[in-house]
Amino acid sequence: MNFKVIRYLLFTVLVVPALNGYAQEKYRGEIGPSAGTSFYIGDANTKLFANQNFTYGLQYRHKFNSRLAVTGEWNSTKVSGDATLLNNTVVAFSNPVNAFDLSGEFNFFDLEDKPYKPFSQKYSTFIFAGVGSMLYDYEMQGQFKFSYLFGAGVKFMLGKRMNLNFRWSNRLLLTDQLEGIRPLNNIYDLNGSNLLNNDLLSTLSVGLTINIFKERCDCNTYW
């Protein structure tokens, strides 16, 4: 009897179906809430992590492969604090902010639960960058301004359907009005062509997502 044929048949009957079943657990999207803390850097505050406020939001991530993804998200928070004007008057502020962003993500590891695939991991550090806009009040009028988004984080796979991510996001607003009141806009007359003179909203958040849009893998490609 040809033992090579027997080994081949056993592999085909026992192993291949298991691999196919495992390969079916592939999802193109994930969605879920996020929450954390935020602070802003601008005319009325120059210290990191000062005047923190609670932030919450919703994120959707579309995965092209184990390394690349695009994320759309909404986050709601507020900026607050106080500042001393040139005439020594102290002015306090508290302004609600809603941020809408679209960014591209790059994972430094293959984020896949595939023990038979080299270099695959259940966790990965990642970086992201993109564009967005912020909705906030300025002098009692709603403003909708363009912003740049950039940051870094780490992702974890929690089983087949759940995912956990930690992100440090930075949104550079293309204006200097995030405080919401005119006396705190350019207090020290520093505005100019330098992009870094604009306000920056920074967020530390944790997100929990569930995988959606299941599809069958091409085993010849992924195994």
C-alpha cells in the first residue's frame, strides 16, 4: 500500500476542512463605541493634559487586508479652561466640540488570528493620518471648520468577533477659534502664517468594536 497516498488522503480529509472553516472567519469591517479624555492646546492653554474633558464617539473601520484600513469616526467632547488677558482680566470658557474624521491606518504587524501564517499577530501597534472637520460654537454661532488628523495606537483581537484599540489622536484645526469667544482668540497677537499657531485637540481613547461583513477567504492567497 502506498503510504504517501494515505497520508495525503488523511491530510485532505482532516486538516483541509479545518483550515477552510478557520479561513471563513474573515471580516471586512468593524464598528463600535469609544470613550476617553481630551484636552486642547491653544491661546488659553499650552500645557499637555491640562483641563481634560470626557470624550465619547463611534468608529467604523474598513479593513483592506491585515495591514491597511480606513476608519471613519465621530467624537464629541468640549474644551474648557481660563486665561488671563493682557489687562489682567481672567476669562473662563467651555465650548462643545464635535469632530468628524476619515483616516488611513497602517498596522506594523499582520493583525490576524492565524497561527499557521508567519508573522501574524493578535495585536499590533499602528499609525494613522487623515482629514476631518470640527463643529463648534464661536461667538454664539456654529462653525464647521476643516482639520488634520494624525496619531498612533495599539489594537488587540479579543476572540473571533471582538477587538480592542487604544488611540492617541491629534486634530489640528485650521483656525484659532476653538475657545469659542473673541477675547481668547489670539490673546498675545501670535497668529500668522505658521500652521502651528492654530488650535489642537488631543484625545486619549479606548474603543471596543465588533467584526461585521463576514466573507470567505481565498485560501490559496491567505494560507
